[in-house]
Amino acid sequence: RSESRDWRRGGGHTGGVGAMITKAWRGIDAPRLPLRSPRPARRLGTRNAATSSRSDLDLLIDAANTKLVEPVEVRKALERVRQAGGVDALPVPLEAVDGAWELVFSTAPPLEALHYIPVYELAVYNATELTTELRSELGPLEFAFKGSFTFDAASSSLAFSYSTLEISLFRLGPFVFDREPKPNVYEFYHCGDGILCAHSRGAGAETLLRKLPST
């Protein structure tokens, strides 16, 4: 079995199965996706005064862990952090990006209701092999985009593309398909406290990811 994301923008990490849903409203063996603990439903309406007084970083950590923060506030916080050059104003090293991250939030979809990614998706970066995967899960279907990347340490930019798509259904497969690589670039501007913030050049979108524990 095996499984890697990019349907929404053709080559970005904010796509996967979520992209197929978005477009409808406007693509070897590997371990199964890690089990995720259930989250409470997102609060409706405006955020309260306590939320308003929190720092942008605290707000983003809360959003990554609970998905309870209003999408418009998450978007504004990401934009402010990026425009400020990051919380620490320091480059994000490749070693910090290495590992598996759950894609939580992306401003790529045109509908705010889809900014919290509606399916379970993982972005996996291997700093040793310089390979990347985008894994998506939708019921019995599992998708894995696989490819490679280069990293510019000076700008904390990761240029990547996917050359293979693998699909599994009810534990059958994977069925492997070659695909035309469509390059995209992530510009990372904060990594710490269990979250990773990135700007996608291809989609002009902000993305929030949550670190998964090592297994």
C-alpha cells in the first residue's frame, strides 16, 4: 500500500481532494494516515472579546488545534504575520519543516466556508531525501501525490512538484498514475509552537499547518 496533494492549484499543497470539492463549486507502500482525534464543531458568529485580545500567534495556534477561530480572523492573522516578516523575523530552516504536517487552513478556495480544509490531508517533507508527499483521505478513498523539492535557505522557500498520483480504495491498491509536474513554491514565514505558516506563490494563498507527532 502506499499513499502524497495538489488538486486545488495544480501544484500546491493546498489542493488534494479538497480541490475537487472546491472546483465543483467554481490531483510503493506508505503508512496509512495517522488516526486523528475528533474536534468540536466550530463556533458560529463573531469571536468573543477574549479572542480579540489574543496575539496573532496565539490565535493561529488555537485555530490549528481546534478549528474554532473564525476563518476571517485566521486569514487576517496569517497576513499580518507574513507582512511583519514572521513572528521571530528569522528564516525558517529546512530542518524545522521536516516531518508530517496536517493541512488545517488555506485561503485558496474562493468560499470562506472551505478555508478550514474539509478533508484530512497531510503534507510530508523528507529533508534527507528531498521528497514530498500530499496524502488525502475521503472515506474509503486515499490519495497520495508524490514528488520532490528544492529548498532555498536564504528565503525559506520550498519549490516542489508532484510527478505521481497513487489511489487506494477499500485497502485495494495503490493504483499508480504518472502526472505532469506542475511546480509551485511555498514561502515559509513562521515555524514553531506546533504550527507552520506558508505563502503559496502559485495561488497567492496563506496556509496554516499543524505538526503531527513523530511515530
